[in-house]
Amino acid sequence: MSNGPKQKTQYDVVVAGAGAGGVCAALAAARTGARTLLLERAREIGGTGVHSPVSLICKFHGRDHRPVNIGIHRELFPHAYLHSTWDRRASAPRLTYDERELAAAYRRLLDAEANLAIRTGSDVTEVLKNGRLLCGVRCDDGSTAEGAAFIDATANGNLSALAGCRASVGRKADGALQSATLVFAMGGIDKGRLRVPDFSTRGGLNSLWNELTTLYKEAKARGETQNPKNSVVCFPYPDGERLLFNANEVVGVNPMEPGAEERAMERGRVFVDELVAILRRHPAFTGAKLEFVASKMGIREGRRILGDYTITQEDCLGEARFEDMVAACAYEIDIHDPDGGPTRMVDIPGSGYYHIPYRSLIAADADNLLLGSRCISGTHEAHSSYRVISGVSAIGQAAGTAAALAAQYAAGEARAIKATWIRHVLREQVQFVEGTVEPPPDWRSPLMS
């Protein structure tokens, strides 16, 4: 992938941000027939899932073991669909991925789309507008891209902020955001020295967590770390030999503040070094190697852009069913305490999933701007559920499909597109949908061309 020329270019759909949401949005738009541009300010695509991975494939099944995120998510993690993420038996596998394989899958899928152009190292610095319509974006590399429809797939709603859209940040009481984490991986573990050597199963992993947490709490009581995390959490790589640790909490990180992530990285690295020293007291980790520390801080929360509808915790826990459903999410409410306290996790009850409505993907302050990542319109609590790859991939695919239809049928205006049309095209793309479907006028699927 290389940077595009420093000139003005015209597209049907322009997507900002190449994490899970942006990749899925760009793929969906291109597959729906739109000339699509994917912009990424970093030199490499991948977002959090690649550059600050947690290894875990988050829940994407309902309680009846039926997947509610299929589509592009299944193309990224095909091996995960051999099992159910609701299987909680001790012998059940923990479904995980290798970030290098995910990056390769992103590149393979993107490179296969003739309708798709990609520019990395290209940060949007200005939005060109005509009233409530976005007309184009200008980037720091000197390029300008015009489009009919635009998608903000940045984790922190950066494109929408530049467009002057209203947003919320953090929890309602004080604006504090979920804590951040610097992840790291270790290999060369002597599994024979663990109480349960196979940590690739739920039971084996829980046993490992208990062993390491006991060791960690003893060291914490002696003042050997200031990490507020109260337990050791890690997940196995698919090879069952290496572990990726999600085991520190850095509080007070606002990714919209200049220098905040760099300062958080410094703090997180102290916590990593402290924990590695503690872990090496365990016989299984005496000779273990620190394989890598993530190149980016794991930021869980940024701006939440105001949309035509705001998803709430009550919607999530009430298994909301919306007439304009375009995506679904099965992951828990999962709030990493902004103050560094215990993580709050609550399963989605009943069916185990809820709908995400099209209205929450439409920026309230613009007519042709869709939201295609965790920056959709929701509360602090709801955001903690749909922010993971399973939910974000479905959100991105829906936004990309809607944007392509808006460009084709309504000069980019998102509200002119029916949810029934979007669901029809998503179903053609083998995505999970519920509700009535109808093809757009004179529709001929590009997939059948």
C-alpha cells in the first residue's frame, strides 16, 4: 500500500480511519459498487486490533449459539466460527487471534477490491463543507479528496469533530473515560510448571489467572507496583504457547489531548516492567521472554458523536429490537473503571444480543456523514459493549453499505436511504440481519456482476 498523489480526487465514498470499522466500511462500500477511498493517518492499517491487540475474539453469538456478527467478521476470523462464544464449559477453547494474521487478512481483502483506493500516512486536517453537506477532506500530505458520502471510522470521532459535529466524552457525571492499557506478549513459558498446563481452554486459562493473580497481589501488597489493576488477565495465542497480557490500567487518559497517549505509554511501560519482574518469580515464567510491548496504547474510549438516536445501557441490557436495525452486538457491558477500580462486566440477558439502529450511525449535524466505528451515537455504558471488534466490524459494514447506497441513490444523503435497503444488501453480503428487507430500486447486486 502506498500513499496516493497530492492532488484532488473524486470518490463516491470517503472513509477516514483504517481500524476494524474502517476496513469493514471500505470493503462493504466497494463491494456495494462505490468508488471508495480509505484514509489512514498511520503508516500501517490495522487500528487497535493490530497495533494494541488483546488476542481475544470477543463474543459474537447469541445465547442460542447463533452468530449475530457474520459478514466480513467471519472472513477475518473463520476459525472462530467452529465454536460458540457462549460455550462456557471448562473444556471449551478461548477463541483468540494472532495480530499478524489479522493484519495480513486486512491487506488481502482490501487488495482484492478494484473499487478501493488506500492512502496511509494521510491524516485529515480539514473538512470542506457546504452547509450540512461534507464536500471533501484535506490531508496533511497535501491531498484533497471529494466525495458524495463520508464515513467517520476513526476511533475517536476525529472526522466528525473537524466537521463541527456535537459529541460526548466519558461518563455522564464527570466526563472521565475508561482506563487505557499497554498490552505485552510473553513466550517461552514452561507450561509443565503450571497447575493446568493447557491454558488454551477456559478452565486452564482460569487456573492460570488464579495462579498469577495470587503472585501479583502478594507483590502489590509489598508495594512492588502502583498498577491499579486488581488481577492478572492474559489470553493465549492460537498456537497455545504464548500469552498476551491485558494486565494494567492507566487512568486519566484523554486521547483528544495532545501528548496524552505518549504520557500514558510511559506510565504503562513502568507497569509492564513491574509485572514482568513479578511473573518471572513463577517457575513457569523464570525463563520466559518478553516478546513485544505494543507500539500503541490500548485506548478504550474517545468521542461519541451525537447521532439521530443514542444507544443506551437500557437498550443493551433490554435486548433492544429496532425497526431500523442494521447491525447487532452480543458483547457484554464491559467498563474499565475510569478511577482504576474493578472492571464492571454484565452479560446481555435473554437472547444475549441487541440491535444497533441505523439512526445511531447518522451524524445528527450533517446530512452525508455516517459513523462507522466505536464513535457511533451511544452512552458511556453502551459504548463499553459495542466498542470491540465483533461489534465494530458489523457497524463498519453497515455504514459502508449505507454510504454506498446513499452515493448511488441520494447524492450522499444518508437519511434518504431505507434500513430495509441496507438490510437487503447486507444479507447479500452474508451478514446477520433481522427485520423486513427490500431491494433498492432497480437493484442489481455488484456481487452477481
